[in-house]
Amino acid sequence: MTNVYLAEQQITQSPDSIVSDMNGEKVMFSIASGKYYNLGLIGGRIWELIATPTTARELVEKLLQEYNVSRTACEEQVDAFLRRLHQESLIEVRNLEAHR
Amino acid sequence: TNKKEWQVPTVEMLDVSE
């Protein structure tokens, strides 16, 4: 998982968002950007898992326990998902390397 | 077995006017 985005960085939800659960899908409003997003079912689960700071590595391990998906596919798709969340400023990232 | 079905996680931006 060395090439996965944010693999060794701590990720958590940005506090500047209002989230609603709609039939299992997470729909959210970003106060900062004024935009609305739908994270869907899996995205919603990932959102729940980053309610407390976690690394992408830990996140993938939890998802592999819950879902029927290969490690490679999970890593690649979670990687792309986290990139998008970061682009939209929906997550906060802390570099663990700076604290070692 | 007993694992949930996986779907590609996406970030869909909603057009609120629609």
C-alpha cells in the first residue's frame, strides 16, 4: 500500500459539513463551499469510519473485513475516493511523519 | 461469506436546483 494516497497520513472528517443519512446513503452540505454531495452507500460507510482520525491503511483493512472485495480493488478505489474528498476539502489530513 | 456487496465509492456533486 506504499503508493496509496494518504496511506500513512491521518484522515478525519472536516468539521465544516452537515451530513444527513438518506436510506443508508450519506448526503452532505459543505458549509465552506456551499456545495451538496452524495457519497452513496460505500462512501457513507467510509465517512463513518473516518469520524475518528484513521489512516488509509487502517481504513482499507476495516473495509476488507466488511465487504466482498479484493485488496487491490479496494486500495485503488478508496485511494481515488480519498483524493476526491481531499480535493473538495471534505476531509482533514495530518501528516504522521511530522510527528515521529 | 457474510460480507456485504462492494460498490465503487464515489463523490457525487448534487445540483440542488434540480
